[in-house]
Amino acid sequence: MSDTVTDLLQALVRIPSVNPDGDPGTGAENIGEARIAAFLAPWLDDLGFDVTLEEIQPGRPNLIARAPGPADRPRILLGPHLDTVGVGGMTIDPFAADIVDGRIRGRGTSDTKGPMAAMLWGLRENRAHLATLPVAIDFVAFMAEESGQWGSKQFASTHAADYEFAIVGEPTSLDIVHVTKGSLWATLTAAGKAAHASQPERGENAILHLARALDRLDAELVPELHRFTHPILGSSTLNIGVIRGGTRANIVPDEAAAQVDIRFVPGLAQAGGAAPLLEAFAAAQDPPLALTNLVENPPMEVPPGHPWINRLLNANPSSKLTGAPWFSDAAHLGAAGLPAVCLGPGSIDQAHTADEFIAVADLEAGAAYFSRLVQSFASTPAA
């Protein structure tokens, strides 16, 4: 077992767990969550946890570690994710976990193996008391957060009712993210008619059709999104992130497609969500745009006065409540009725970067934070 939280994080980073979706930027031996789950299982078993690996996709498990002690106590969970984004384009060795200028460098140091290590260390430092606390503190590590969140979705559908509260590991600078935006990803496709470029009048240019539609999308849909605001998150937003069309310069393109990303506040979700707005826009174009590949993730919001948030603040008064425009596994837990916040050391500004890192001092502060949090449960009644 590691001697320090820094040693533990280095060990985690040196076990690659790259999400296979999109372009992982590395070989198959570095892809998937199985190896890091296999490392964590005996580590937690040594602390007295009852560990189960639930395979969600082939070779890609959730890890569920139930705390030692009575089963009839209120239960909460600490829940980071096992996977990282791809490593293509990184300017450092993604799996070296070397320390330079007081920073541990490598993929996942910030998002989210740093928060994971801090949570694990808080449990380790209090191993003698875990079985006798009035609250059972489980450790759950999710697969596939960086793509489809299938791990947290499956867990939410089968286990959420067992818990009162969840603390999802993300790099929040140890602030409590209690509200996040939802997201909608979709593809808009315009159809045209191919022709020789010397006679463009004989065809229908799908790129031009799509470009004009996207201009209208920006002019018409964005103001509609801005009608929905939140005092912490601001307004809902839209981004056109990818556009593709045509095959050769001398052919009038018969198809063009754009991928859009809408981030929406809880108020828009309560009004029916972003999908109906985008569907109505696509259908209103002449000719209509095809709308495909819709992937929607819910927003997350826990009231500031929630009893478990009060407990987090009482245990660590230096933390503050905040929101974030991104989404996480916490949203799917919340959608299933399990209140969840995001919390962990490190900054989201370092997540997914070419030289990802976490400061050793921040990691150590995170470990101390979670140790104090666990200790606080020994002297206070359940919420």
C-alpha cells in the first residue's frame, strides 16, 4: 500500500485507463477501466471494504466498495470516475506521473485521479473508524464518464435508492459544485443534389444550405436559449463545434452536417428541455434539416440548504458553494433521485490539457479535506 497520497496518485496515473470512444490517441493496452479497477479492488479490500466489480460493457466495470460495519446505517458514497480522456497531442508523457516544480504531471492527475486519490486517502487515514461511524461511506468508481456516462446511468438505475447523498469526484478546487448545466449534443444534416462544379446551377449545394441555416440558428435559437437563466450558471448557450461537407472542390456537395452543443440551465429542463427547440428549428427550414445523434444529459441542482451540504460546509468551512457549466456523473445520480454534488482538489482548468497536472500541495490539501470530512461524521448524528 502506498506511503503517501502522492505515491497513490502516481500509481493510479501509471495505470492507463483511457476512454476508447473518439480518438484515444494510444494503443489498446492503455484503453479501458479494467486494469485500474483491478488495482483498486485489493487496495480497498485491505481497508475492510466489500468490493464488487460490475461489468457495464465488456472489460469496463464500475467498482462498488461497501464500507465495513452495519448495513442498516445511512449510506453516502464518494464517487470519482475511472476513465480519462485520450492522450493524443499531449506534450508530456501521459503515464509517467513525474513530479516537476511541485506538480504531478500526467493524464488524469486533475480529472479525476487526483480527486480519487484524495478520497481514498481520507478513507485510509480513518480506516480504524469506518465500521463504527453513524454513516456508512462507500466508495464507487464509475466507468465511461468521459463519453456516455453508462457507468453512472446504470448505477443510478440499480443502486441509487441505497444512498442518501453522493459526493462525485471532480477537480473543483475543494469548492462544492451543487448546480451544473445539462447538455444536448446533436447533428444537423442538410441534403443537396450533386452536380459538376462547372454547372452548379444543375445541383443544390448542401453546404450553402447548411451555412445559411446555421446563421439562422445563431440568430433565432440563441436568443430563445438566453431566455432561460440561472442566478449562478447564467444563461443557456449554443456552440457549433464541427462542420463537414462535400468530397471534392469540383463537385457540388449533396450533403453537409454540423454538430452542435447546447448547454442548458435547470429552468430550460423544467420547461421541456433543449431538444424540442432544436427539433422545431430543424423542421422549419426549407428544405428541413435532418436531426440525428441526439445525446442529452440532465442538469444537476441540489438546494444550498440541503442537510448534507450543510454537513460538508460545517466540516470544512473554507469551502464555498458554486456552480459549473459542465456536466458529470452527478447529474445522472441526481436525475434518479440521489442528491449529488461535485467536489475534489485540483482545477478544472488543467483537465484534458496537453500537460495535465495537479499541484502536490493541492492534492495533499484534498486528502486532508476528505480525512476531516470522514472524521466529522464520528461526532455528529446522521442527517
